[in-house]
Amino acid sequence: MSKINRRDALKSVVLMMGGTMVGANVILTGCAPEDTIEGLDFSSADLAYMDEIGEAIIPTTDTPGAKAAGIGAFMAMMVKDTYNKEQQETFINGLNSLRKDFKTDLGKDFMKATVDERTAYLNELNLKAIEKFNSGDKTPAYIGMFKDLTVLGYFTSEIGATQALRYVETPGRYDPCMEYKKGDRAWAT
């Protein structure tokens, strides 16, 4: 039985999302963007910050959250390898805006806030981005990038696939009639 690798899993998820994710073209075609920020690098503090953003989006419950899946490192890799220069700038400016605006609005640093405070703030940002999009502004919102990368990275990680989802190695056996019990987790492939 062969195992699916992470690149194949990413392609499957992007296709299921209809290719709407920022950077989807690179994942689907394998071609790196031509225009990128030269020498883009993220510090360990940046990775920890992105881990906490991801944890606010997919928090630890009865299963490990995004932070346990190393979502910060995943975000950094995806931004560096699949985003073009404009998308990279939007993402980086978003990280900086979130840090600054959070401190201005709540009077404390994002990293010192509770998960509930972070989640509430990110939910508010998401609502504003949806309103902006619905009013005709189609520029990518950084909160959408954070959400896309968190969901993609988490559910294609070992933790997400084996602990949040039910995992069976593919191709696996064919079982046309599987019993479903209310509350069962979805299957990972």
C-alpha cells in the first residue's frame, strides 16, 4: 500500500477548494512564481507569532490545535514558495498590521492576549473583510490568507490528518457501506 505525500494532499485540498486559495497555481502546476521578495525570511519570533495566529483559528480542544502542527513554519514555507511578490507583501503587511492594530485596539500585545481575545479579534477582522469583499473590493485580505494557510496546513499535517480527522492510508480498501454515527469525524485521505 503506498502512502500519499504532503504535496499530493495539498493538491487535493486546493482542488476541493476550487483553486481559490492564494498560491493555488503554484501548488497545482509546480511552477514557482517569477516575482518574489528576494531574501524573504521569517525569524523564530515570527514563526511563534504565526503559530499563535493559527492557534486562535484552530485552537486546541480534545485534539491538538494548529500550534501543535507547527503552523507557523508551514505558513512561512507557503508564503516564501507559493506567493508572488504582491501576495507576500500583503501577508507581511497583514502580520504587521495585526500586531500594531491589536495593541492599539486592545491595549496589549497579541502574544500576551488570551486565545479567546485573539479569536474574537480575528473574527471581527474576518467580518470586516467579508463586508469589504461584498461591497466590491476584491483585493485579498490578509485574514483570508491566515485562515487558508491554517486550515490547509493543519488538515494536511500528521496531527490534523490522524487526530482531528480519521486517517486511512490510501488507496486503502473499498468499503461502500460504512456505518455513520452522529459526531463521527470526517475522513482524511
